[in-house]
Amino acid sequence: MSEKTPVSALDVAEIDSFDHETDVLVVGFGCAGAAAALEAHAAGARTTVLERQSGGGGSAAMSGGEIYLGGGTPIQTACGFADTAEEMEKFLLSALGPDADAEKVGLYCRGSLEHYRWLTGLGVPFKPSLWDTPTWVPPTDDGLMWMGEFAHPHCDVAVPAPRGHRVTADGFGGRVLMSVLGDAVAASDVAVHTDTGATRLIVERHNTARHSTDRSSSDRGSADGPRVVGVVARHFGETVTYRARHGVVLTTGGFADNADMVAQHAPQLVGLPANSDGGDDGRGIVMAQAVGAAVRHMSAGQVGIALVPGMMVRGMIVNDQGQRFVNEDTYPGLVGQAALFHHGLKVWVILDQQAYEEVPEDQRWGVVPHFVAETADELEREIGMPDGALRTTIGEYNRHAARGEDPYFHKTARWLRPLNPPLAAIDVRRGITPPEHGDAGGGGAEVFTLGGLHTTGDGAVLDLDGGTVAGLYAAGRATSGLHSWGYISGTSLGDGTFFGRRAGRAAAGR
Ligand SMILES: Cc1cc2nc3c(=O)[nH]c(=O)nc-3n(C[C@H](O)[C@H](O)[C@H](O)COP(=O)(O)OP(=O)(O)OC[C@H]3O[C@@H](n4cnc5c(N)ncnc54)[C@H](O)[C@@H]3O)c2cc1C
């Protein structure tokens, strides 16, 4: 799509006749779009999906297939863990904050068991076995994993239970998830128009009502805002128009691939490779902004730091002053955010031979130490840290670890052990190469954006006055979902499918 393609909304009065008509028009066929389309269709709406690529999938099909679910799923129970929606909610509010969307987190946790049943009812497979050590993606087909629930400070506010439900796959499970969702869409009457990229919304500007989310403020309902009634799209160089009688649902993904938008909204992510399918250009977000939509948390980003979690948790991570700055057993994305936002990714994983060798070779992702030394003094000289900095940190760490304690950052006793020479350091900025997608390359991290359209729990897009933009819904990474700044793996596929379903149902009901 040309960058010069206009994004401002087209007035319906300028259209003689629409090329296509439907009840609900879903834009984007990733996980959120598939879920929205299935539920809009199930609610009785004629539904059409537009997808810019030649097939559905989006970033969801490249993903690890980890979905954050809990509240006592059959997988948790089979693995011997009790869980409740309340504990899940407390954890997510702690891990996704500060200022995670409390309403959405509450809906998500209370609806998690039903959502698990919906996914498995469609045929999404989860194996009832636990992968018990920190990793990005288990090398086995285990279906349950920890996402930092045991780590400080979250374990102080919520009873820990593993909630990372990993779609059964040989490797990354996202393609299995999208194949199941895609098959369900194909088996329905949902029309899928591929190679069709939406460029702008079509609105009715007069005699329309804007619907307030605040039922007590009656003055808002009569406001004269635009009503979204369709979409302009490009299909092999031709312009095509779609009328959506009930609503348009934007599920177009985030904006990590749009350098201008990243520079404008999330400057701390500038210059880092995007963790995406390459199509996160933010088009859906700006199309909605052009009709007055509000956005939230646009500066927030997931930071897939280029390290092997199993090595970090057995050793320590330090900045260029040789100082620790986080507990190494927390979800590695939270380590990545701390490393990028506060230390410019100038960070090193420090470990000893035992820690390195305890990580099985198939989980090392080819990472070998960049510096090896007989003493901490020698190691800090090789790295270029201030004299005594790393020696002091290792001395303090070892002194407390010998007693199974970490008074600085509260790493759990399971991972505490004095580090013994020879010592090694891994420079995170040199990158890692996962066996499948997600090659972080150099630079130390891959990122995607967490901010986006401000929506209600039913996916209605909010405007700057807090009313809803009539006829417009959104879900997935095009929205600011559960998160504010924090991130836990599984909350993107989870958030996208859960709120995609709600948006599809709400759009169908209008
Ligand atoms: C390597 C990798 C691993 C990941 N692992 C996990 C994981 O294990 N768990 C997890 O929760 N998250 C994971 N994620 C993140 C997750 O995949 C995404 O956040 C999620 O897929 C977002 O879902 P979505 O439906 O909003 O967007 P997408 O899945 O990206 O789908 C958006 C779709 O919209 C289409 N589109 C965009 N613009 C237009 C337009 N203008 N017109 C028509 N179509 C358009 C795109 O082509 C795309 O198909 C991972 C991501 C990557 C890249």
C-alpha cells in the first residue's frame, strides 16, 4: 500500500453503489479477526473478512502459540494445579501494569474457562503436561508452562499457578492455532476476501447518534458523530468498496513495522527489529484515528530480549556498571523491558560452567559465551566494566545465594546458587537465533507494540469524549488490550481471541 494512500474517512454520499455488502466486516485475518468473524457469524450476522495478504494467519501464525488461560482449566487440573479466576486476575494486574485495564482483565479472567472450552471445542489442542523451567518456547510438546507467576513481586499478591497454555506443536504452535481457526472459518459461511487491504473507513456524517458508554450522561447519545458504515479497500490495484450494515471490526495488528509511527509514539523502540509478520503498519489504528478514535498506551512495547531464559535464571543479568537490576526468574519479556527502557540493552548474562551445562543443548539456541575468565576481576576487565563492579555484585550474590536468599531482588531459592569460577558473560546485543521464527539478530531484542485503539470490553472503539464511534469495533494488537506497560507471553493470542470474539458478537448485535 502506498504511503500516500489517503487515510481520511470517505463520506458515504460520495459512493454511488457499493461493490460488496455484508452485516459485519472484519478487517484482518489473524487470531483476533478469525475469532471476531466466527462469533459474528455464530450470532447470525452475514460476515466478511478482508485480508491484505494472500491468506490468513498474520503474526499469530508465526507465534509460539502460548495462550494465557487459567481459573482451573482441565490442563491445569491434570497437571496438579488448583487455580481461580481471582488469583489469575491479581497476577495479571500486577504483571501487565502499572495501570493495566482492570475492566478488561476482570472480564478476561472470569471468562477464561469458557474461552478455553471455546478454543478446544474448535479443536485447538493442549497437552496436559508441564514444562517446568524458564524458556521462550518449550522444546517439547508440553502444554502448560510458567509465565513468571512464581516470581517476585507477583507471587506476593497472587497464589502462583502456571497459566501458559501452549498449543500442541512440534516447535512454535501459532501455525496450529491459526490452522484450526482458519479451518473453522472455512467451514462456515464467512466470506474471506484475500489480497484485499483496507485503506480508509466510510462514514455517514449526518443524522447519526453517538452511543455513550456512560448511560447516565444522556447528552452524549444525541451528539452528531460519524457512523462507520463501510471500508474502502485495494484489491490488485483496484479500489473496492464494502458496506457493513452492522459494524466494522478492525483486527489489523499493531504498528511495530511502521517506523514513522514508532518514532512518533514509542521512541524507545526505534531501531529495533520488529517481532511480527512484517505487516504491522498500524493502518487500522490510523484509519480509526481519522474518524476521531482515541488511543492508549501507545509508547508500550513487548521486548523480546535476545537471551536464553534458562541461562539467565541460573546465573544473573547485569548492566554496564556490573549491577543486577531485576530478579532473573521473572518473565523474560519483563527483563527485556527493564533492560531496554532503563539500561539501553547494555546488559550481560553472567553464568558459570554448571549453569551453562545445565541448559540442554537444544534449548541453548546456539548461544555460546562471548567472554570467559578465571576470576570476576578478569571478566569485568574483558567486558570493560568499572574496576570492582562485577566482583562486588558476584560477591554479594554468592554470599546470600549460599543461604538460598536474594535480599536485593528476591529471586526464588530454586534458582539461587553461588556462581563458581571460571565465569562467563554473554553480550545480549549480539543476538540469538531461535530454531524457527523470531531471529532477534543483532541489536539485543525484537519488539512489538502494545498500544492501540481505546476500546470497551465489547470492542467498541471509544472517541476522545469517551463515547463510542458508532459502527466501529476493534480487537487484538490494533487495540490497547489488557496491558499497559507490562507483558506476559500468551496475553496477545489470549487477548486477541477473547476480545475478538466479544467484538464480533457486539458488532453482530447492532
Ligand atoms: C515470533 C512471534 C512469537 C509470538 N509468540 C506469541 C505467543 O506465544 N503468545 C502470544 O500471546 N503472542 C505471541 N506473539 C504475538 C502475537 O502473535 C500477536 O500479538 C498476535 O498475533 C496479534 O494478533 P492480531 O490478530 O491482532 O494480529 P495478527 O495476528 O498480526 O493479524 C493481523 C492481520 O491483519 C492483516 N492486515 C493488516 N492490515 C490490514 C489491512 N489494512 N487490510 C486488511 N488486512 C490487514 C494482516 O495481514 C494480518 O493477517 C508472537 C509474535 C511473534 C512474531
